[in-house]
Amino acid sequence: MPFESDSLRDTNPLLSIVVAAYNIEGYIEEALESLLSQPHVDAMKIIVVDDGSRDETYAAARAIVERDRGVHVELLRQENRGLSAARNTGLAAVRTPYVGFLDGDDIYLDGFTEAVIPVLAERAWDLVEYNVKIIDDDGRELDEIDLVETATSGGGPVNRATLQQFAEGFHTFAWARVYRTELFDDEPFPVGRHYEDMAVVPSTYLRASSIFRIPTPLIGYRRRFGSITQRASIDDMRDLRTNGREALARCDGGELDDYWLTVFDKLFHRACHVCARVDRGSFKQASETLSAMAVDHRKTRAKLAERSGREVVELKPFDLNVRADRSIHFLKGLVKKMLRRSLDHHQRERRPSTSNQLSG
């Protein structure tokens, strides 16, 4: 479909989408179709990074590339190193002024390019963020995540109020926004770390000077049983503590302390949630890691009090809340077993791709 205005008739694409793919043979074709079916597809470059898949993910992506004749889709392959490494590889291949990220089992919704590309064509905005639909295996809507309220839509500066609003909401999904490419350093995503978005996106907001908000769901986030976001491990706890320590290290008595302290609070809240969901053998170690995060916070409070006389509110007691949350979590698990609902949903098999039918 031709662009509707002269401002959109650039000879080079405006936006690259980095698609990280690992063992998702049943989803990758639908993910790529959701981009290739967009009206302004010529304004995009799609960079797929197969992270050493052991199933037919690479073959499925290759079939899309061959059908596209390499016009819009570039396919890269590397040894399995994890989501962060795949994103870093894709980001290194980006040659457009803007970049976005898509996990290979998610999809963009109808209307994505119609909403985003004209905004990017203005070249005025460092960040463009939008809302999210949560979908199931068959694309049915389960819920929505609202990053943008209608009252806050449109463009504006990234100032202290904007930063605090982001920190309070703490929707750190890398795929819920489009970025000016130059906001990223080389290899920004920490390799081997879970919750890598929480380590990267808060710093990216600090580098941005302008933001445009679209109060419409433009991406479909797939909620799959057995996915990485539904399992909890001691490694998750360690990674969350690392993220938390990095946030606290940014507190130096300056005007951004409120921002980083709020980021830590959100990370700590997430760590409490994860701690309640680790297996029985890991719970003691997870609890110790959570307590260590509280000690990290206490030391920072003392440092700020000594350096600038600032009093930082201490963390609320958390142990009983974690144990109560843990009891509820296991009770829900028992109920699901009684209802014969499987918590280990098998990977969706590869099936013919279909055009994206979800509207924004």
C-alpha cells in the first residue's frame, strides 16, 4: 500500500523490528505475518534472530523470508545464548533511525503501522509507547495492559513528571514501545540475565528527551502456560537483586534519586512475588536473597542520610506477606490440578500461518 503523504515517502525504512526467536515453531510465522500484513510494511525492516532453536523455528522463518524474497525480512542465526544476546545481535544489525522489539511468539495488531509510522516520520520523538493486549494461543483477548491513558496521549517532553509516572507504572516490557536507535549502547541487554527489560528500559527513559503516547493496543502479548514469565527460580531472584543493586547505585543525592528509589521499590515488589513462587527446595535461599535486597536498600538509605541528610522511607515488613502469597499460590495450584488443568502446556505445533485478525 503506498504511503499517504509525501513525508512518508522516504527511500529508506524508518523502523526496524528485532524479532528474537527460540523454539517457537508454532508461532514465528504468525508473528512475522502480523508485520508483513501491515499497510506501511515498506517503512520497516524486520530482523529475525534465531537463537539456536532445536525445532523448526529457523525453517519456518526461512519460509517467510523466501516468500518475502528478502525485501523486508532479514534472518540471522546464532548459537543459543538467550533472549538478551538475540536482541543484542539484532540491534547490531539495525540501520534505521528507530527500532522496536518483538518476541517471536507475540504479534503486532492491525493498525500498528498506521498509528506509529506517521509519528516516526516526524523525526521528533525519542520514544513512542502504546497499550498491550494479552492474548492466548489462539489469539483470543484475555486482558489489556494500559501504559497510556487517553488523558496522557500525544507528544511531550521527558521531564521529571514523565519519569516518575513511568517508574510508578513500571511497565518495562521492551516490546511495548518504539525507540530512537541511538538511545541504546552496544549490546545493552545483559546476557544471561532474566528480567533484562527491567535492567535496560529505565535507563533508556533517562536518555530520551521526548515521548509520544498512543492510547491504543498495538501489540498482542501471548500468555502461554510454561513460558519463562510463569516460572520462578533462584536465578530470577539473583537477577532481580542485581537489577536492584544497579538502581540503588544510581542514587547519589541528586534530583533523580526519587526515580531510582521508585524503580528499586518496583523491583523489590517483583522479587517478593517471585520468591513466593519458587519451588520448596529454593525457598530458603530465595528468602535470603530477598532479605539481602532489603539490606541493600537500608545501606543506601544510610548513605543518602549521611551524604545529604535525606530520610528515605524504609521498606515495609514483607516476610509475612510473601508467605501468605506463597500459600495462595500453592492453593491455586491444587485447585487447578483438581480441575485437571495442565500447568505444563505443550508447545504449539507448527501450523499454516494466517493473516492477523486482531484489531487494535
